Amino acid sequence: MSLVYTYPIGYHKVRQRSQPMFFQQYYLECLSHASYMVGDTSTGRAAVVDPQRDIQQYLDDARENGLTITKVIETHFHADFLSGHLELAEATGAAIVYGRAAEGRVEFLAEYVDHGSHISLGTVDLEILETPGHTPESISVVVREDGPTGTPHAVLTGDTLFIGDVGRPDLLVSVGVTADDLAHQLYASLHTKLLTLPDSTLVYPAHGAGSSCGKQLSTETVSTIGEQRRTNYALAPMVVDDFVEIVTEGQNVAPLYFPFAANRNRQARPLHDDDAPVIELTLNEVLTLQKNGAVIIDSRDDLAFAVGHIRGSVNVGLGGRFAEYVGEIMQPGTSIVLVTDPGKEQESRTRLARIGFDNVLGALRDPIASMMENPGSVDKLSRLSVEALAERMASVRDLVVIDVRNGGETALGMLPGARNIALPALLNTLPELDVNV
């Protein structure tokens, strides 16, 4: 039986329990990120795969089910979120596990496993498959309920195989690994390893729809090998050269923070403390920090921001893909001051921590009162109707309209004369724009 629980901070859990196996998927909607806990209730041993950085849910579920987390398995060096491997290892004493290709590339103590090796949790068994292609060190984890020779129950595919897609092979071009080489490896991983599993094997990927790690991921969070063999465009019968072409074309611009997060996941970095208080700041303190280079992120919705906001602040609403959008508009390491709805300070900071943006200096105390008492520091934002925009475009000479949507969206249509600069590329393109126009 599967049970679905809905939580207020944007993730849900799918749990399967068949003695002695404990299996749970945690799906974090705001980052389209899936992590997993697999355990054996007869021995009490469990492993967590690809954990998010705030780890309390894993600790709670392990305690409630009489499990001890002994392994933290990373399918690869994630680029889209900062993993919780260090936090879990510190909290539980668990060993951090990577595929052999990651050996020598991290700054902390880890174990490395070879292709075909097994991690025994008791009767429940985890087999490691080396599945390079999205990254060179990518692995997948085959889950069996009845020992290493049993029928596969599921495979945790990381970013190698998604529901409806496969992992993009172009994210490491900037560090000298070509998309063509990785795409060839990906083809081999899919056809000689994952697709040799029985069609009934459940497929649990690390991401779903909305993730920038692929281009057409499904909203479904579980499938089967057989279903993907029949319906996934990238698994249709084709020669390797055709596969390379189809998976490398049409990929959106990756978010600006991806290289930072991928590198940070290999480092011995400070641990995240989800319970640490967010410092309250007066408006004068906020303005001083802004003057010294901090960016004010206003996480209220766009209507509230339009009515009034601190001059120079940036609006990224907390609803939806808050952290990812923040990571697309500022450089990692930038000092951040938050302006939030009452009671949302902690959530805003936690969600930024999930992508490694830890330099949150504090949050403005009582934003509405602060702005009402200091109107000279407040701006309003005009919102244009379609008609008003058309009039503006017709009457303002040399007006430049910037469309920040990705290619998949602009392919459906753009305003005549608009210039397309995808949001992840906007920050680095700003110097080319004439701000006086």
C-alpha cells in the first residue's frame, strides 16, 4: 500500500511498507527533488539516497520506524540543490557513499563502491550500478526485498533516467567534459544497464517536472522500466548518434547557481542548522547592509511588492520555485537580507539553504510598519496591461523589451521586437544593455 502525506513547506512523502522492507519517497515540490529512505525492519538498518539539506524528516521517520540510518548514498554530485549528506552523517554517524568514479574528488570522508557491488541492509539489498552520462560519477541503486539474487523491486535512477526523459549531458561543458562524450556514455548506461532490468521494476528518479536537469520531465514521480521503454522519447529505438543529437538539442539555459552547487556538494562546508533563529533587523540596519553590497530579497507575492517595497529590493515570491529563481538572479555568496510575510522568515532562509545560499544576514522586522514609517525608502511598481504595454511600445522611442522566459516558452510566441534573454543568463548580460534607453 502507498500512503501520501501533504506538508506545508512544499514536499510530500510516498511510503511503501512490505515486511521487512521500508521504502519512502520524499518529494520536494519547490525544487522538483525526490529523495529516498530504504530500510530493513528486521535489522533496523536504513540508507538515505540523495537527501535534501534540511534532514529532520529522515531522522523522524527513522526513529518512528525503529531504523538507524547507516548509509547516505549520493547518486552523483548534484548541481540543482545542496545535498544533506554532511548533515545526515553528522547527525547519525552514517557513512557517505559514492560510486567509484567520485573517488578523490571530495573533501570529506566517504566510501566508494564499484559497479555490481551490494550494500546489505539485511534481507533488503541495494545493488550499485555505474550509470555515467548525466555526470561521469553517476550511479543508480537497484532495490531488492529478498536478498541480492532476488527480483528487483525498484531502481533509484538519480539523474540518469527520469519519467519521460533522461538526464541532460551538457552541464559539465564549462569544466571541459563535452556533452557529446557524456551523451554516448548515457546511451550505454541506459541500454546496457537500466533497460536490462525487468519491465516490472519500479523507476524512482531524483527529479520531476520543473527540474532544469532535463527538458520534458513528467509530473509523475514513479513509473516502471517497461512503461519508460514504451513511452520515453529518449528510449525509442535509435542508433547512438541519433540519441546524442536528440538529448543535447533544446536544453534550456541552466540556472546560474548550478556550477556553484555542484562544486559545493564536493566540499567540506559548514552544516545547516534549521533551528537557528533568523536575526531581526531594523530598516536602518537593512539600508546600511544594502549600501554595503547586500541584496534585499522580498519573498512576498508580486501584488504586495507592487504596492510598496524597499527601494532597490528584488521580488522573488516564496510560492513556487523561490530558491531556484534567486539562484538565477544573483551570484552565489552574495549577502542577502530578507523581507517576508510575517512568520515566513525561517522558511525563506531554509529554502535558500537548500541551494547553498547561506549568507542570509537577517530579515526586516515588521516590513509593513517599517515601510509606512519610512515612505522615503519605499518604491511602488507599476504593472502594465497588454493595452498599456502596446501603447508604451508604440510611443517610446528605442524601447527595449526583454523576455526572460526559456526557449520552450518563447517558442510558443513572443512580442514583436522583444529580445529574449533567459533569466539564468540575464545577470551576465546586463552589462551589454543600455540602461539609458
